[in-house]
Amino acid sequence: MGHVARIVEVATARLVRQLHTPFVTALRRTNEVVSVAVRLTDGDGRTGFGEGPQVWRVTGESLASIEACVQGPLAEVLLGWDPDTEPVAHASDALANAVVGNGGARSACESAVLDLVAQEARIPLVQLLGGTAMSVATDVTVAAQGDFGEGVDASQFRQVKVKVGLDPADVDRVIRITRAAPGVPVRIDANQAWDLETASASIEALLAAGVTLEFVEQPLPAWDLAGHAELRRRWGTPIVLDESVFTIHDLRRAIDAGSGDIVNIKLAKCGGIHAGLAIAREATEAALGLMVGSMMESELGVSAAAALAATISPDAVHDLDAAWWSLPGSDGGSPYQGGRFVLDPSPGSTHAARRVIPESLSWSSRAHGQ
């Protein structure tokens, strides 16, 4: 790797993008993507970008907390950092040691660092990570109140994930959706909304109706590892752990409890790509399946997650449809083609940043020496 100048400025801006359809889960309802864009500038004027989403009910982070974290302790780590003398992994560790939690803020900063390094190396982020795939398959989410394709054209997607947990008639709705997509194994995601007996009764009813369940994601509260293990024992249906696994330590507890079959890795939970890679390695060693997801983020954040997905599990069907929910940008382009998220071959994440960050965005910055 050639010379990358040290980081001289850390800037944040609030990014809001409207959705074409309300996104509804057992945890929230939203009509827009609300996140913080992070921009790092090096001494050569090169800029790298990352995104940290506001997710009150999952990570606990808000726009204000992400901005404060990035402009405060994380800027202290980043300003003056020189990748020629310190590996990116060390910067990731320093970001993790600077604060407790704040995974979205840390991930946004780390993604921006990796963006700078990939740009200098003149390669896409996925190649910087060691991957070769330039697209990954993704499912499409059916909101917790609605049917497949309701109000929008979701026909390009070949895998459906149905949000459940709000409606006592969820079982009937899932059956109706499966009949609209015959032969497609269905994923369901309760976002912690069920208790053990509700989850067990729902799985039993779906199986009795002939529904092919690919997996059930986070049916119980995050803390209930024993309950998830019991569901696996009763029905043999694969269980995906999402909110139960933020960190590698959470993963180890889940493995010890026999709680899941697949782990859903999200950058805003674990704190960034390097942490995601570590979770993926340990999960694979324990024979767990891998899936990469995202919060409700723009193409900028999803691009970083997709690069991780293409590196650790290029053949899996991931959960990266978040940016599809946003209304198209000014260029009308989309990274989604044929049910896949297509990674841009440009160095770093420059293309995604250009597509979603308007020139009129107002930035707050902190410079080296401040």
C-alpha cells in the first residue's frame, strides 16, 4: 500500500431519506431512514464516508448520541491517525476501546477509514477485505402489517422475510403470503415479540399448514437464550439470532447455550467490519450459519454491510434490502438487480456516498488540533 495521509478532519451530518412504503416491525414503524453520515478527510484532501443509523429500540443510539460520540471520543482516536504507521485493525481496536457500546457510531467511523484506504489502493472495499464476489443475494422484507409486494413491485426478489409479532393473525398472514409465492421457503422474524409458548404455537401451526420455514429469526427476547434453545429442541426449525448477538462475547454465550443455528451480523450492533469478521470466524468454527443484515440504512451503510457479506459468505442469501425501501436518488439508480445487491467496482464507497449524500447537506466538523 502506498502513502495515505493522516486524518485531519472528522465531520458529521444528518441524513434523512424517505421510504416508498412504511417499514413496520414489532419494534417500530418508520417512514424514513434517519442516520448520521460520517466524513473523514485526510491531508491529501481525500474523503471517506460511513453511516451510523438511529435505532432507539435495538442499539439505543440516537442522532444526537452518534454525533456526540463521533465528534468526541472517536474523533480523538481518528484525528492524526496515519495508516502508514498503524494498521486499520489497530484503529478499529482503538475505536472500540474509546467507548462502551455505540456500535453504529464506531461502525460509521471504521467504514470511513476503510473507504479512505480502499480509495488509495484503488480497489473496491470488498477486495480490501479479501473478498472477490461483486454481488450478494438478499431477501426482501414484508412489513409486520402488510402482504408481499403490497403497494410496490418486489418481484425481483426471490426470497421473502415476513415480519411478525404485532398481529394475533400473523399465522394466517404468513400462510397467505406463502401461497402468493409458491415453492419459496419463507423466513419469519418476530424481533423479540413472542414468548416461548406463542412462538411454539405459531411454528406448530405454520408447519401443520405446510409452510416451509427456512428459519425463524429472533422469536424471543434477546436475553432468553434458554428459550431459543428449547424452540430448537421442540421443532428443529433453524433459529436465527439477531438482537441476542451484538458482540463476540454474546455469540460465545449463545453457542454455549445451544440457542441458535445462524447469526445475523449487523455493523451497527457489533461496531464495524473488523468486529463482524471476528464474529463470522468464531461462528463458522462453531458450525453456525452466517447472514449479514442492516438496520434501516441508506445505500451508503448497506454497501459496507454487503462488502462484509460478500467476503464472509458470498453464496448465502443475506438480509440487505434496507436501501431498496428508500425512494430513488436524483440519478434514479439502484444497487438492486435481480434480487441481488450489486457492489460498485469503484474504489472505496465513493459511488454510494455520491448517490445518497446531497451537496446541500450541512456538516459539522472537528479538525486536527482542535
